[in-house]
Amino acid sequence: MLLKSHNFKRNIYFSHFLFKIALKIYINIVILQIMASKIKLKFIINPISGTQNKENIPDLINKKINKEKFDYDISFTEYAGHAAEIAHWSVDHMYPIVVAVGGDGTVNEVARSLVHTDTALGIIPCGSGNGLARHLQIPINIHKGIAIINNCKIESLDYGIINNMPFFCTCGMGFDAFISMKFAEAGKRGPITYVENVLKEGLNYKPETYIIEDENGKHKYKAFLIACANASQYGNNAYIAPQASMSDGLMDVIIMEPFTMFDAPQISIDMFNKTLDKNSKIKTFKAKKIHINREKPGVIHYDGDPIITDKDVDVHIESCGIKMIVNPDAENGTQPNVLLNAFSDFFNNMNLIREDIGKQGRKIYVINKLLLRKLNRL
């Protein structure tokens, strides 16, 4: 009898032991399943892009990212081209999303490693222009930018190629490429540096002659600049192509004809006011691809990065070639802020200055100073 009781207790103990092992195995399986169901994120932070310090960004990501939805890790870039290398590694290691934390240069580096893959691009804008992020209406505020990542709405969008170099926002030649070179050479970043370079160099820049060939034939233009836009703006809400779309399979080609010093302020404000395509000095058309022949080799830019190339330039659009996280609450046709609209009213009075030719130079100088002062308050 005692033996039977002992065996019974032993069997209960053994069953309880097996149950505990089975429970642990089950819990581990559930944990592994939960972990496997999370989306892997790679954050690539460029510590020197733009003007703001990036030291607190990892803490903000840790606080704000949805940890029930994502597993993430963070890499900092250490040299030019490093972001592209990390992004390429992330694709090879099956990361569904790579987030570029930096400016348009960082975004370009990361994005060009993700084209025609299943890995989507996310953007937390921390640069000086943030052209692509602004077009996509991704907030400049880092907390809100992380909220867009948490929402994780992904769309397949277009990108462009100029002479085998990918661009995602804009590319071009002429004055904007010239200013991109000056901007790259400047010791400081930001919209004021850009405007200072425009005002210093603009009146001395000589337009060139270009022959543009598309599916409709060849056309010759004397132009201040030629821009090809996949997205609507250069950055800092300067809209070079207000009607551009990243999902129509076409680029907007913008030809800015030569203009005088009296036209310059209105052109500038039309760019900020999303009305540049209505300006009489601007010609625009849409195309899938174009070939440009210019008088001599020179600088071009892709997403603001300048490079010297020869006389012939080819540009085309790759339709739906990259996946990107977009703002689910983005609105079409959003307008600039009140201050930028005030600029428009300010410069629309330029015709009054024309009445007194003798005072033109001085008044334009004063207006330019006022423009710089107002931009400095942004």
C-alpha cells in the first residue's frame, strides 16, 4: 500500500515536472512567434547633416517607437558613402524598413541602395533643406516623424536617374547646380546661406544654350537653369515644380529663361508661393525621359549634390521604383505659411519701383536686405 502511494506521488510529481517543461517550451515558442512577427527597422543617422545636434535622437527613438510593432537598431555614419553601405547591408539582411535620419544627401545615399528591392525607405528629416520630406509632408519635428514611422503606411513611388546617378527629389543644371556647388563649398548650412549665395552670384551668372530632346523632338533654349523634378521642391519650401507628382511616372522639366534684376524678386517669391509655373519666365512640360546637350561640360546636381559632367546629359524616371513610408494624413495642395504669403504681397509691389529708374539699384538692395532679415526669423 505504501509502495502504491509512493508511486502515485512520484507520477504526479513527474507529470507536474513535464507540464512545467511543456509550459516553458510553449511560452518560448510564443515569444519567438511574437518576435518573428515584429518588423525589423534599421535607423541610419548622419551625425553631421544639417545644423542640429543628433546625440539625443537615439533616446527619442527609444521613447517614441512602437516596440510592440518594431524591433530596431541604430547605426551612425562615419564617412561619405557609409549610409549607402549600411543600407545595402540592411537589404541583404532582410530588413523591411530602413530609416534615413539626416538631410537630402543622407536620404539619397540610403534610398539609392533600396531601389527595386522589398525594403522601404523611411525619413526622419534633420537636414538643412529636407526637400523630399517636405514634399511628402513628413514633419520636421522628430517626435512627429517617428509617429509617421509607427503608422508605417508604405507606397511604391517614382525616382529619377541623371547620367546613371539616382535622384529622388530634383536634379538639374545651370544656375541651381552652380548654387549647389557654392552651397557645398560654403562653411555653413541652411536657408540663409542659400539665399546669400543666390543674391551674391545671381546677377553675374551667364545663361547657357541647351538643346533638349524628348519624345516630341528637339528644342533649343537659352536658359538660366534647367531642372528635372520628381518631387515638387528643392527644400525649405522653395517649390521649383509645384505640380510634380512622385506617382505619375513622369518628371516635370522646368526651363527658366534669362531674366533681369527686376524680375528676380518676383521669381524668388513665386518659388516660395507655389506659383512659379505661372511666371512668364518659366516654361514647363512633363516627360518620361530627355536628352540634354549643352555648350560645354559643367556642373549638374542630383538632390543638391553637385558633380562635374560632360556636355551630354540624360535624365529619365523609374516608375514605382522605390518603396517609401508616407504620411497617411498628407493633404494635396497645402499652402505655405502666413509669412511666406506675406512675402508675395511684399514683392508684388515691385512695379512701383520701376517708376524711378535712378533709384532702382538702391531700392532693390534694401529689399534684398529685408528678405534676408525675414528669412532669418523663420
